[in-house]
Amino acid sequence: MNKIARKLALLGLLLSAGQGLQAQTSSHTFALADSVFLLDGKPFQMISGEIHYPRVPREAWRARMKMAKAMGLNSIGTYVFWNVHEPEKGKYNFSGNNDIAEFVRIAKEEGLWVVLRPSPYVCAEWEFGGYPYWLQNIKGLEVRGKEPQYLQAYRNYIKEVGKQLAPLQVNHGGNILMVQIENEYGSYGADKEYLDINRKMFIEAGFDGILYTCDPQAAIKDGHLPGLLPAINGVDDPKKVKSLINENHGGKGPYYIAEWYPAWFDWWGTKHHTVPAEQYAGKLDTALRAGISINMYMFHGGTTRDFMNGANFNDKNPYEPQISSYDYDAPLDEAGNATHKFMKFREAIQRNLPPGTVLPAVPAAKPATATSAVTFTGSTSIFDLLSNPVSNTKPLTFEDLNQAYGYVMYRTTVNGGTRQTLKIKDLRDYGVVFVNGKRVGALDRRLYQDSIQLDLPKGKVRLDILVENMGRINFGPYLLKNKKGITEQALLGGKELKGWQMFRLPFDNIQSVPAKTSASILPGVPQVKRGYFTISKAADTYLDFSNWGKGVVWVNGHNLGKYWEIGPQQTVYVPVEWLKSGRNEIIVLELNKPEQVKLQGVAKPILDVLKPASQVVSSNK
């Protein structure tokens, strides 16, 4: 190709990027050429950023889209999350914050294309990698393979997704450009027949446009299905990107980085991850100048609420549950405000747009406010919330109890008058132990704690163990070893304990939790605290739990996520969309410091404070 031809090709790419910034008012075509994408027959460079609709209040979707436009993006990427859409087998939910079709339509109204990722498995630092918990109750089911029960459940689900989203594909007049089948499958397996079953099921569900796969460098060969576009994750060197895609796509492109990482996520007990903007702004500029399309993971992370955080675990690393903030050190922060990284990336994108292109002005940062101190009006012991026990010889898992998330209280009676070791096999994931209603310690899967010495008083002794699901594993070989609770057995002095009662505490509808007020608060006995705070004008705020222990918080009925004094996250984000001027209801479930009452909202988040063990409530008192 001579210099003039190269300049014309580059100009076509730049013009197409500008086209993506225009409101979409008519039908379009989208296709693959040997080296570029073609939108309406002209070269098109995708400059996309990932936003996950469940991690952002529905009321704020449009505002986030406008921020995407202001940074220069022309497309939005998003996963589709099976466990929020089919929380129980055969019961589907595409309403409220789960209205993915409305999310896509708003993107179109804002002049943004969409890259859709509806693989049943998403990873995404999300509970069970997006799989619904009930899959584990189907005997013999194996995910990510050709096991018939899995394929049937998968087929049923993807058909429902297709009803919502297939009509919104670009070849049907919508704004969905491409659809991803499976997700980084090469990191898990290499069964091409299984991948082809995926392809066929997507087509049956109505996804009849361009399908693609995505994998990291080491897995692209195993995860790619011949005939589909192979996208690459985590590589930003243009030569390497082009070489990898050429090798797996018959020597041609287009060239697409499906996950271009500007930073990383956090988990409890580990420092907050940040990457300087200057370290990646140049790499972004280089990729765009080379004509490569990208999807930035994440452009805006938001917050993982409603017990939906996942966890990592393998044979080399301990169990690592992720924090509620999904700030990700992304260009758009947790509250949706532009960061220094946003501005640097905007500059890099601007340099790669046609001369004279004017990006929308960057919206000003939203106001944030401190609140009045919370006034707590009542506190209810966890023991006052126990009802309708399920009895069984052996302890039952959450799945056995048909409970997805939250907590379960396990109770049995033992003979006292001795000092013995309680050992739980296999505790998942955090357990608070009580003897006759008094707290004696806690066990933490992260720290490989499964045993505690008990001094048992004489006579019959009531033994209670409150177990928290801290997030199912979302990546790796243990996807189907994800049951929660006491998953094997409990031993006292080496002898198996039998005769259990299980009390469900899902906290899936906080308004239904009885508001009984305890006569007194016993040390270390978890409490549900109710109260309120006031603000003169609704604005974002961050509840400061720096002096609290471990728990969950709800504001005006919305589950905002978890907090834990070990850090790095010390505040919980409260979006303005869920607040009101005047009085706002707050409910806190506190596991470790029930006597705590000092709480208020502050104007800035605290996401980078780790507490040394000496400052944290002892697991075993």
C-alpha cells in the first residue's frame, strides 16, 4: 500500500469514529473486512468502554452514557448476568436495574453503539461468575461443557435473553454491533464442539449478526472458534495484537482488543490497586493510531451490590472475596465523575479523531455531601430473627436450603463441662461461633481458619454458628466447588456433630425483617440496626464505616453492599439517585461490633486504607 492509500485508509477510520459519535437515527450495516470493521460499508474503529448495568443505578444510566461520549467513546460494552435474570430456575427478571434492553436503547438514544457479551459465564468479579446458584443443585451438571442438563439450562436462558436483545442488533435496526459467545473459554477448556454448540444456540436465540470470541494471549488458540472473529484480552502492543488475531483468523483482522485494562479490581485485605494515567494514555494513543478497535475494561466500574461480589481461589492463592466498590481505578470513578485518567484518555482519543472534531464538554463533577450523624432508633439481635428452622442430621448447605446469598445460622446441642476443639470442614466462608448465645470467636476462610478451642460450661450446651456467604468463586477450576455454608461436617473433639437446625437469613428483602428491639446488646452478638440521617439536599455521599467491624448496609431499601474494617474499602457509596432531601432510612447488619453507633456520610470515598491485624476485631477471642 502506498503512502496516499495508507492516508486514505486512516482517514476512513477516523471519519468512521466520528460517525459513531452521531445520534443513530436509521438502519445500518456492520461487517468484517480484512483489516477493519465496516459500518455502512466504511471503515469503523470501535472506541468502546465497559459499563455493567447492575452496577449502576438505572436512574444514572443515561448520565454515564453522556460521560462516555464526553471522553470520546463511540461504543459501550456490557456483560449480561444470568444470575440476576434467572435468580430461580424458570423465573426471569428483566425489570428495574435488570432491564438490559432499556440500557441498550438509552445507549442508542445517546448515539452509542453496543458490544454485547451475553455468555452465561462472565467472570467479572461477580458472584459465581454470573451463574445462578441453583445450577449446583442439579445432580451431575457440569458448566462450560457438553453436559446435557447444563446445555438445556443454558439454552432456556439464552433464548430469554434473545427475546430481549436480538431485535436490538444493528442488522435489525438497533445499535448492537457484535455479540460475544462464551467468555475467555480458552482459560478453561479447548472443546471446539462445545464452542460451536454455543454459536448455534446464539443463532437459535436470534443473534444472527456478527459473533466473536475473546481470550487472553495464552488462551486464544484454545478459546477461538474457527469462523468467528477472535478478539484479544489484556494485550495492547499493536504488532502483537495483529499477529495473534492473524494467526487465528486466516491471516486477517479486524483487530479488536475486547478487554483493554486501564487498572484492576480489589479484594478484602489487599491494597487498593491503582495505575497512573500517564502509564496507559500513551498505550491508548498507540493502539488507536494503529487502527485497532478497543473495549476499555472498565470505563466505569460502579458498585457491586446485593451480595453479588465474586471471589478468586486456586491451589496457590487463598480465598479472595472482592470488595463492594468496583471503582477499578477506572477513568470514571465509582460515583460517575471524571478522573485525571478520564482527561488523559480523552486527550489521547481526541488526537485520533478527524481534525476539527469537537467532543462534548465534560460534565462537572456531581456534588457530594456529608450527612448528619445517623440516629439509630432500634437494634435487633440476630437471635431474634431466627424462625422456621430446617432440621437435618447433618448440616445443610445454602444450596440444600434453596438459599442463594446472605447468611445461615447453624444450631446444635452438645454436652458441656469440657475444653474441646471445634473443627468445621469445609467452612464457606466466614463463621461467627456462639456458646449458649455468647460469642466465642470467628473463623475466616481467607486465613485458612477452620478450628477454634471451646470452653464448654457444664450441662447441655447450645452451639450456634452464623455462616456468611462472602461470594462464590468466579474464575478458575473450582467453579463447581462453590457451595456455601458448612459444606461437609463439624467435629467437636474429633467426633462428628449431628442433629442440626438451620435458620435461613437471606436478607433479600430488608423491609420484611422484623424490627424488634433487643433489651440489651451483648458483646459480639450481631445486630440489625435501624435509624435515619438527614440531608438538606440530595447528593452523593459515602457512609464512613472506618470504626465499624463487618457487615452490610441498606439505605431507603437499597442494598448498597458490604463493608469490613480490614479494608481497603472503608466507605460505602450512596448514589444521589437513591436519596431524598430530608430524612433517609438506614439499616445496618453489623457482625463484629454491635455496640457501634457512630456513623455518618462523608463527601469523599476512602478506598485505600488497610488496617493491621492489631486494630481489627480478633477472630478468636
